[in-house]
Amino acid sequence: MTKNILIAGGSGMLGRALTARLQAEGHHVAILSRSPGEQKHVRSYKWDVEKSFVEQEALQDVDVIVNLAGAPIVGSRWTKNRKRQLYDSRIKSTELLHSYLADTGNGKRRIMYLGASAIGYYGDRGNETLTEESKAGEESFLVNMCKAWEAAHMKMKEVCQRVCIIRIGLVLSSEGGILPRLNQTVILGSSGYLGDGAQYMSWIHIDDLLKLMISTIRNDDLEGVYNGISPHPVTNKQFMKRLVRQGAGLHVLVPVPAFALRMVMGEMASTVLESQRVLPERLGKSFKFTFPELKGAFEDLLIS
């Protein structure tokens, strides 16, 4: 069944990939953008979170809202202003969507709402196995932001018929994100594991994440929080060793000390030093991963 789908955050790597996949399946896709018209292949509407503005036509006759909005976590150092930007781009954007729907409708609409979250919700948990039922981590910027983010998503139950949240970890793609950059260090012979390399990295191939997102849109029985993660997390050292084996030639991994990372990255170093061993327990056996193992994911995404 063809659906009218609106994507907030449609200009990012994941948003562009999801748009293309949904259009290929015959759905009508539009995006919310601060600069409408930049993507020629998809209809776009203007919104401005800082000014609490959404173009009036954007949410008319919408069947599904996918909210991927949020400034990149890794990049600029986490100054006070940067933290505010990271927080507002997620929570205030979600509150704006809720406010628009509440002000322009009468009660719940027949809309399915899908919101992105992050496994940063769990905090630094070492070797502990984490599922959707695990509690949030100890107080930190990332944990607090993810909790507020999910609370804003859940509030959409007031105006939408069904709400799903996907906690996303490291997304592996050949089109962007961290994988091409890490692979380049392997090619140049300068890669290393981070800290002691024992921290767990919970990852997912972008095709599996897109498959999961589309499954939540299609299946009316899916609701609540899901871990959008491969069933086989690995440590940072295992990840880098596998990446090296995927490449050609001899290579020696050199550890990058945690203190050096903290000096360079500041508080943002927590994104690569904290450990989250996350499993997609709620998906059960009904969801079939195309790339459950890191070896297969690398073989698909990287050219040796």
C-alpha cells in the first residue's frame, strides 16, 4: 500500500538512503529541510526549529512521520553552545512536530510516527549485555539527552496512532559515516584501536537498519522501543582487526591512548571510549538480518 511519508532530517546519510529506498517501493516521500530545493529528487518543505516554524502543507495527508533530525554528535568539540545545538536539534525539533499536530488536529491522527534515538541511552556499561529492557545509564550529557529525546518521541502518542523508537548505534555504510574514514587509515597504514580497545561497539549495516525502519512502517503490530543493532557486537580492537584483515598487505595496529583522545576531543571522547554491548532482543527471530556478522558487512561495503 502506497503511503505519504514525511522525513525530518532527510538530508543526512540515513535520511537520503531511506528516501531512495521508500521511493523505490512506490511511496510518496517528502522531507522537512531548512533549505528546501537542495535535493531535486524529493519534494521538500521548509522548517526552522529555532523559529518554531513548519510550512503549513508539510503535515497534510501524511500517513507516516520519520524523525531523524539531529546535529551530528561527532565533529565539533562539545562546548556549551555545541551541546545546546545537539540537544535542541533533537528535542526541540520533536516538540515542534508535536505542537504542530496538536494545534492543527483534534486528538490522535491516523499517523505512524518513527523516531530515531541512540544507544548512548545506556551509557558506559562495560561487558554488561544490554537489551531494550535495560535501564538508562548513569547521568551524563549523552544519557540525559537520549532520555529527553525518547520522552519527546513518546509524547507523540498523544497525537499519533502508533509510535516506534529505534536506538541506533554505529551505522556502517560505504557512502558516509565513520567506516570510510577508518578504512582510509588502514589503507594508509596508520590505524589503531582506541584506549585499551576493550570497549564494545554495537553496529549495524545500513541496509539492515533501512530494512528495520521500513518494517516498523509496514507492520502495525510493532510499537515502542527497538535496538537497531546487529546481534553480534564486537570490541573496538576486534572491529579494527577485522577491518585490517579485510584490507590488503601487512599492517600493525597501534593503540591510541585514552588520555590523548580526551585531550584532543574533550568530553566528546566518550563517544568512542564508552562501552555498550547492545542486543536487539525485541526483534526476536522474526527479523532476519542480512548482515548479522561484521565480516559479511565489511565484505559487502569495502573493496579489498
